[in-house]
Amino acid sequence: MGKTIIGEDVFPKIIEQYNSGGKTAAYDYLRCQYGIKHPYFVINRIKECGKYSYNEDTDQFSYTDSSSGDGVFMDLDELCDRTALSTARKMQPVTDPRPAAMERLVHELISDRLLTLSRYITLDSSTRTILIDQTSLSADGYQVVTH
């Protein structure tokens, strides 16, 4: 007996069985109709193919519209239509560069402060030791206070 190949053209029939009778009905359909010994893998292929979405709450499949995923790209009619271009321009969000610039400034200031501290303090994580160069600190005008 040869290997049975279930193509994607059969998926709608299997999904119909799954949605109407549940998982056991789909398994029985695959076993009886196609002689599949392990129908779990066929259902898994349907879940992973991308054409159908599986809702775990309702335990059903639904056909995902591929045109909604392609909405990122414009077709030729949309490119030629002037109203589509104007609406596409309006939909683009306006980004404020100030928060990003402020974030870069804070990041730069913190890195400068850490660079200054690294001249005087060394952390040794293997021995869990902190080495502080007190002579360099006092020579540069800093005081070391422990508490």
C-alpha cells in the first residue's frame, strides 16, 4: 500500500467535517476516506498552512482572507486612482522625533557617567568583589563615604 498524500485542495472538506462534527469526526473522515493512520498530522498541516485560522476557544477553523494580508501593497487600480493616494497619505501617523532624541541624550549621559565611574571602580563578579581606587578618587576631588 502506497503513501497517501493529502493535498491542500482537500482541506476545505476536512475543515467542514471538523467544524460540523468536531475533531473525532474529522479524524474518522480521514481514516475512512483516505486511510490515514495518524490524522493528527493532517490537522496540524491545516493549522500551519496559513490559509485557515484555528480558534482554540470555539475549536473551529475559519478561512483567512489573503487579500486582507495583502492590504499593505497597492494594486494597479489603487496606484492610478488619485483619491487612494490622498487617503494613503492621510493614514500615515505623524511621529514626533523629540522622545527619541531625548532618549538618546539620556543614554549618552548615563554612558558618560558610567565611563567616569569605571576609572575608579572595578567589579569582579567571579570573586564578588568591588575594588575602589581611593587614591585616584581623592586626587580627583572625590570623597569615599561608606555606610
